Amino acid sequence: MIVSASYRTDIPAFYAEWFRQRWRAGFVRVANPYGGPPSRVPLRPPEVDGYVFWTRNAAPFLPALAEVADAGVPFVVQFTVTGYPRPLDAATIAPERAIEQIEAIVGAFGPGRVVWRYDPVVCSDLTPPARHAETFDRLAGALEGLVDEVVVSWLQVYRKTRRNLDAAARVHDFGWEDPPDEAKRALLGTLAQLARVRGMRLGLCDQPALRADGVGEARCIDAGRLARLAGRPIDAALRPHRPSCGCFASRDIGTYDTCPHGCAYCYAVASRIAAKRHFAAHDPGGEFLK
């Protein structure tokens, strides 16, 4: 089993101590986001074959990564770095700090541990296509030699995403749009070329209709990468989270509406006020994250 921690919240940034306590206990309980009884998810071998950690700030989590590595469990960090302005990313760390952390992870645990995410691509007055290309190229240059893959996706406009983006746009006086597919493919093609120059493969998360020249399929839960890191096969079936997703089967241990980063476009948080309230009430010693 591969454990995902987590695409529902940023466990490394905000819940590192909770994870370390649950790691030592050997299991976690996870509420069912769709109703029904909670589940009990093991966290250690032999049930667990590997981890995928998702974050925008890994600094609080470095001791936990060391414990996982010392136990011989392979892991990959899906590290999001976009360099977006504050009206879109209210409380994320500066790209320079994120890149320093990626360098520290690779230095401590070896190459192949980090996948860069430039995700999602948001088209707005603050982030037009030209700015995306310029920022992506600058970040790719800083990450050259540290990562070999970058995952991208265009913003998927859910109802709560539209509501939160509209609210941010009113407060900060900017406009945003969901461009036509032709414009999306054009920018993805540009980013793929920039990535290739830096020795990176660019993969698109889901959204196969938007693939352009040089744009491959992303597998955010990648049993193949984990197997290469472990030096042994990992038995996992392809099990997409979305209809066209390329991921392998995993168990996610996060909870929605618990990440206080405040990203205006986040699909995992319906209300930043609620997320901050849940974070403040969090018990690091509890079996559940929330």
C-alpha cells in the first residue's frame, strides 16, 4: 500500500508533529469525506510500501522524513512552488525558501525524492501567460539538477473555487478567467520546452485533452518512482483518482478544510475561516487529524 499525505491538506507544513506521533503509533484514523464510517490506515511496514507527501513548506517535516527514511520506507515529496502573488497565495513561503528546502531534501535523502509542482496554472490579471512563462523559467533554472520532473495542471473551476476566487478578486481588484483550450495548450507547450531545456520532464495531471507537444502524463502517485528509490518492486495497481488520472492506488490520510495556507483557488478548502478554525483546534496527539 502507498500512503498519500496528503492532497486534501498540507500535512508537512501544518501537521508534522501529529504525523510523527501517528507514525510511532503505527496507524491513523481517517474520516470518510463522503460519509460512512472512518477507516484505520496503517503507517508502517509491512503494510506500507511507500509514501507520497504533498507540501508547500517541508521545513517542519524534515525530522519526520528522516524517521521514514531510517525505517527503509521510500518516499517522494510533491513540492508545489509557483511564485504567485499574495492575492492568490496568501500565506505560502517565498519560492527561494522552498527551493532551499528542496535542495536540503535532495542533499539529505538523495536524488529523485522531489517532484516539482507548478500547479494549478491560474490565468488572471496578476498571472497572465507571459508571467507564467517568465516565472516558470526562473524557477526551473533554480531547480535544475535537483528535480527531473515537473507536474502542471490548469485550474479546474469547481463551485467553491469560483466563489473563493471571485471573493479574492473583489478584495484585491483583479480579474481572472478560464481560458479556451487552445490558449491552455499553447502555454503548456511553452512550459514543456522550458522544462526540457532544464533536464525536466513535464507531466500534465489529468486533463488529457490539453496535452501539447512535449507534454506527458503525470503520475502523482508513482509506484515506479518509489520502486526505483526502494531498489525493489512495489506491487500497486493503477487506480486513477479522476477519470483520466495516471496515478497508482493509494490511501490518503488527510482531511479537507484543514489547510490554512489561504490559496484563493484551492479545491480542498471551502472556507479559509473554517480551515484556520480547524487548525487551531487540532490535537497533535489525536488519532484523527480533525
